[in-house]
Amino acid sequence: MPKHYDVVVVGAGIFGSCTAYHCQRLGLRTLLLEQFNIGHANGSSHGKSRITRYAHTDPEYVPLVGDSYNQIAELEEKRKEKLWKSVEKTSFHYYTFDFSKLGLLWAATGNQVHTISGHLKKHHIEHEVITGSQISERYPQFKFDEKWTGLIDPMGGVIYANKWLKAFQEEFRNLGGTIRENEPLISHTEDTTSPLAIKTKNESYTTKKLIFTVGCWITKFFPNVNFKIKPISLAVCYWRAKEECDSHLLDENNFPLLIAKNHDKKEFYFALPDTDYPGAIKLVLDDGDELMGDLSHPRRNNKSFIELPGNFISNHIPVVDSAKPFKVDQCKYTNSPDHHYLIGPVSSKNPDILVGGCGSGSGFKTAPGIGRALAEMAAGKPTTVEVSFFSPSRFGESV
Ligand SMILES: Cc1cc2nc3c(=O)[nH]c(=O)nc-3n(C[C@H](O)[C@H](O)[C@H](O)COP(=O)(O)OP(=O)(O)OC[C@H]3O[C@@H](n4cnc5c(N)ncnc54)[C@H](O)[C@@H]3O)c2cc1C
């Protein structure tokens, strides 16, 4: 007889790890399958750092981020472990911040900053809007002119990404959940019979609910559904200071999280302090090369994905050496056609098959909230955070 679970979650990146944890927490007997070893670097969730922030281009993300902040605070307390680098608070009142300290700076040409400020006001999230020249007064590392406007989100901070992944997986195991690594899912039944039958490389299982959190591999499982996804490979570049004496300006206590959107040039960048490699900021262009047919990275990323960030640095972060990155890593980036997440049943034909994906660029910080929502759907409960905006059904029926 095949082993039976209430839920099988496929893929142990940050989406799957958070989802499995929440399923088990809701009392569902859960199996988490991973095709590679736990902690591998072939997907999107590896590395030491990611950005968290309330500031977002669409208001639907703000409550998901809020749920994640709450969950992380709970886990930090439980595990006695620091899971993100938050801005220093100036008073005991939680929402009183010192705006002169760090947080996230969102710099943009055009009107975008004012739109984001509108969303944050709607959700009563503290923030500040400043002019381009005030950016340089506030942060000595940067140089922006009056074409730019800045928004400071004091809740912006560095996620300790590898620690989040480990924390959710360990807590899942502590609750009695099962993780099977190096065990790829090979096939599953798509008809409406319950339980669903699935086959992995090693075993057969049955399950009431099947949740796909497979990152870029979503294209392998649902080639016929209406949303067309083209995952890409990002060149993740790390850059050092020009002068050794300026290195401290790049560390977590001095370098704010940065999102920079030059809408005139259609170039978007994000930057983090030296959490991954001491002395080197991470600064990446939000664009990349197509993955190979087997979804592996190209051997080397196109030169322009390294040259463009170099040009941005030479124009806007003069303390950093823009001539050549100190190191280049790779990361897989998966977006849906409208660049919003997929959360929910993948097709109305079978409500027992759910998907959580297309988080690229912003999904790490919201993964705890997304995981909770998917688990609640699997348990047949209303979701804590409203996620219907992210329903895969917005792309219409499967073809
Ligand atoms: C360069 C870069 C920077 C980013 N910066 C930020 C940021 O600053 N802030 C932020 O919030 N987000 C950021 N993101 C986005 C975030 O990292 C991703 O949204 C998130 O990691 C996606 O996780 P995932 O679990 O969906 O995918 P993955 O991490 O790729 O996990 C999918 C897993 O499924 C497994 N799998 C696939 N097929 C099978 C199968 N058949 N059987 C079993 N297992 C399978 C894979 O091996 C993999 O482990 C960034 C992403 C990149 C690439």
C-alpha cells in the first residue's frame, strides 16, 4: 500500500518550506519532497540575504508582508535567533523610528514613489518621501539628482535568507512533518479522484491535497495551462569599495537596502549591504538570460547584465568600485505574465491541486504569509490574509 498523507508539498525552497510548516501546524499530516539535497543552490532560495520591505508597487502585497513580519517575530522569540536585520528603534514604542537610520530607500524617476506612498498611507504604514538631493544628504554613499525622488521605508531590512529556510524546515520537522530530499516527484494524477496518486523517483504515495511550490520547474508540470512563464537567470553581482577605508559604509549598520527604478531608461536595480560577502554589497539588475532547455543556468550571463549595474554604480554610488564585480553568483527568477504571484488552485478542474509560485524579485519576504494562505486553503479554512488577487484563475481556464 502506498503511504498516505493529508498534504504533499513539492519543492523545499522558501515557498514549500513555509507551506509545509503551516500545513503541519494546522494538524495536516504533511510530506515535503525535494528533488535535490536540502540547502542546494540550483533554485531561487539560496544565499544569505534578501530584502524585506512594506513598500510595494501594488497594495495587495502589504498585508502579506505584515503577516510575514509577525511570523518572523514569533519565530525569533521561539528560537532565540535573529532572523533579519531591522532598523534600530529610537523608543520603546514599536512604531517610532529614527528616519536617519537605514531601512529601505526606494529611489525612482517619475511618479512611482508617490503611488507607493499612497498605498502605504492606506495601510497606515510609516514612511517618508524625500527629494533626490536629500537622498545624498541622508546617505553619504549615494548621489541622486532632482530627477529622482526617494521613499524611506523604515521597516525595510535584510532577511537572513539561509536562516529563514532552515528555521521553517526545522520547525516543520519539530511538529512531526516529513522531509524527503533527493526524491523528485515524477508524476501525479490530474483527475478529480480522491485521494490523488503520485509517484516519485523512489516511491508511490497517495494524498488528499497536492501543493506545487517548484519555483522555475512549474513550467515542467503545467506546460498546458494558460499562463506562460519564462524563467530567467540573474547575474547576482557583488561589488567592493574603491578605498578600503570606505568599506564600513557598505556594512549592515551603514548601507540601507536600495531599490532604484530609472523609468526613463527602464532599468531596475536592487542592492543590499555586505551580508553575503564581507566588504562587498550585492547590486543586481532586475533582468537576465533565458534558462537552458533543462532549466539550468547558462554557463555565463550576458555581459550587459554586469556592465549595466557597473554603470549604475559609477553614476550613483561613487564609493563603490564599478570597474568589475568582486564576485558573480547566479539565481533563477520566475515571474508570471503579469509579474504577480500564483497562489491557489491551479485549475478549476481539480481544486485539490494548488500552486504557490512566481515569487521572483519579491517572494522571499512574503513566503511565510503565502505558506500560511496555501495551508489554510488545503485545510478548507478561510485565509488569514486575502490572496484572491493572486489566484491563478486570473489567467483563465487551462487549455
Ligand atoms: C537574484 C534574486 C534576488 C532576489 N531578491 C529578493 C529580495 O530581495 N526579496 C525577496 O523577498 N525576494 C527576492 N527574490 C525572490 C525570492 O528569492 C524567490 O521568490 C523565492 O526564493 C522563490 O522560492 P520558491 O520556493 O518559489 O522557489 P525555489 O527556491 O526555486 O524552490 C523550488 C524548489 O522546488 C524543487 N523542485 C522542483 N521540481 C521538483 C520535483 N519534481 N520534485 C521535488 N522538488 C522539486 C526545486 O529543486 C527547488 O528546491 C530574489 C530572487 C533572486 C533570484
